Amino acid sequence: MSPENIIHCIQDVHVKEFVKLINWSVKIRWYYIIVSSLLILLVYLNVESHGINLHYQYFIAANTFLFFCNSFYQYQLRINAEKCLGTSELRYYLILQIMTDYLALMLFVYALGSIETPILLMIIPNMILATLFFTPRQSLLITLSGMTILIMPLLFEYFHLIPVISIFESSIQTSFKSIVLSNPQIILGYIFIIFSCALFCWFLLCRITTRLIQNELELERSYQDMIKLDKEKTHATLRSTHELKAPLAAIKSYIYTINAGYAGEANDKVLKIVNRIGKRCDYLLNNVTDIIKLGNLKSYVVSDNKFYAINLLTFINTFVAQNKDLALEKQITITTHNLLSTDDSMIMANTENLQLIFSNVFNNAINYSFANSSIDITLSEQDKMLCVSITDQGIGIEDKLINKLFEEHFRANNAVSFYEGGTGLGLSIVKVCCEILDAKIKIISKLNHGTTISVYFHAKNK
């Protein structure tokens, strides 16, 4: 693949980065205009001659030119903010900004005596942008165009088309520039050196950026391959689990038939074995159901699903009322602590994902709590986010294992021995649901003293 194709491909993949760069360049230009204007004002007010002759009118003209151009770019960006611009349009905006910078820099070069200051080095930032977001040929043309624009003041001075300007008032420096302008060989040598340095810098930048783009392309391909493999794995898992669900449900129905006595009388030993088989079927069915839920969530497309305003306080109160009976078997007390007002508890979400998050967290709190304990549900506002914390007084988990809780099928040893029915997928489902809703989840746990799981939601803008 040629470097030109590499750069073109990268821009198509990372158009958003291109847009951010253009916005960033506009912001940086505003900062430059403000800072340079303040410096010009300070120098004009506080610095006397000291052998330096500054032509403020050219600096003011350059800043005024940049101000109006940047205002136009800002206006265009605001108009095109919601448009899906292609690479060609974005390149047009960027090259327009680069050429604007060259013209303004030309005025600075002329005002600072052309060959008397290293102001020409200011071309390097735009060279970097050109090599990053244009093909090598295009970036070379932009670099050569910029250098041609920047040496125009010197050529115009040589042909007496514009007045000769020197920032130094001493006769030595003035005569130096006069000697240079009076000798065409020196001017040609100067131009040759400047262009040679610019081409060398362009070559180095082009090699570096091409290599960076190649590495980025390889990472992009690897990332896409990983996504493809993950989708294939998810689809294969879903197919397998769907195929398993039907026979498991059939086995479960036969077990109900035997327990109900429709298949004839069975002695206690047979019923004990059948009930054990039934529990294993329940575990497998729960596992299959969780795998299907997780697979469906991983295939979830946010843009195809509507989020709507939900009152988090009302949802939690309704959820607790509907699920309070689950705690009666272990005589667990459920207590709700509300620190939110009804008006300040609105979030953008959907009921399906909220139900999956809190049903899994709530069920874990019940399943891994000791009998005759309590579960506290607290609603509060933390760091400008709405927080729902569910705290149990259960078995807890070691600190070193907390990060593994979101891994699929992971269960700590104390959890396996305390409750056999877990699948190890509940918190994985919770994590994916939180990612879909742009929510955050935090777990604090202490072994044998309980666990607090907090879910943070962005409040709906009023």
C-alpha cells in the first residue's frame, strides 16, 4: 500500500479526529491573536528604541487579517457542526487555514526584516499538519507554496517593489542587509539554503508520519478483527445456548411430571434424585438465559434504541416494592434511604436496562447475604451524578478479587460455597448495561462484612 493510500484510508477512518484538529487550530489561533496583540501593545507602550526598529502597523495588519479569517472559520465550523463532512471538505478547510497562516506570517517576516530574524521557523507547525493529513505530494506542494510566500518580501525588496525594512537601526546591520540585497548570488544562496532546510524537514516529517499512520492502520485492522471475532463468538454462543434451552426445558417439564405423580408413583429415593436433577436444570437454564441476555446486550445498538426521561426515585421505589418478597425467605430487611427530591431525580435511560442492572445487583445482595441481616438502598447525588447504592451484610469478597467480578463466569471461592445457583454472569450483564446507559459502577467490599455496589447516572438536563 502506498503512503498516499495509507493517509487517505486513515482520514476516512478517523474523520472525527480531523474535525477535532480543525476546531483545535481555530482555538489556538484565537489564543495567538490575543497574546500577540497584548505583546505588541506592551512593546509599544514600554519599550523605547534601544536600537530596534519595529513597524507596528504590519503586526496590527497581520493580527487584524487573522482575526477576520478566524471569525469566518469559526462561523463555518458552527454551520457545519451537524453535517457529516467528508475528507475532501475537511482538507479544504485545513488548507485554507494553513494558507491564511502563511499570508499572516509573510507580514511578520517582512516587519521583522526578512533575513534578520528566525521567524521563518514558524512554518514548521503547518508543515507537521500538512504531513499528517495530506498525501506526501500534497504536503510537499503546501510546504513549497508556504516557503515561496514567505520569501516574497525579500524578493520584492530586491526588485524595489516595496520599501526595504530592517529591525536594526545600527549602520552595521543596515549595511549587512544592503549588501545582501545588492548581491543576487547571496540572495539565491539564501533562498537555496532555506528551501533545502524546508525540504529536509518535510522529508523527515513525512517519513515519521507515514510510519505512524502505518502503525495506526495495523492497530485499526487488529481492532476490527477483534470486534469481528467477538461478534462471531457471541453469535456462536447464542446459537448454542438457544439449542440448549429447548432440551433443558423439556427435561424440566418431565421432572414436573414425575413430581406430580403423572408418571406413576416414585419412592423417596427416586424423587430425591429427580429433584436434584431439577435443581441442576434450573442452574443450567439460568446460565443459558444469562448468556443469551449478555449476548444480546453485546449486540445492542444504542442508536436504534430510544432513551427517555425516567424518574430514578420512582423507579427504585417501584422496584423495591415488586421485589421485596424475595428477601422474606431469608428474613432480610430492605430499607430505602432517599436523599433526592422528585424533581432532581430524572435520568435518560430505558426501563429494560435499568431492570437488568438492579435485578442482578439486588439478587446478588440477597443471595450472598446472611440470614436475618439487612440490605440498605440509598439514593443520593455525588459529583453531580445521581447515585443508587445497594449495601448488604453478606459474605463480601477480598479486595484483590474485586476487579475480577465483572469477568464472565467468574465466581469467588466463598461465593461458590455459599450459594450454588450463581452463574457468574450477573455483574457482566450489569457492566454492559451501564456502558449502554453511560453510567458508572463502583464496588466496595470487605470479606465477611458485606458489599456496597453503587451505580452512578448522569442527571437529565433541565
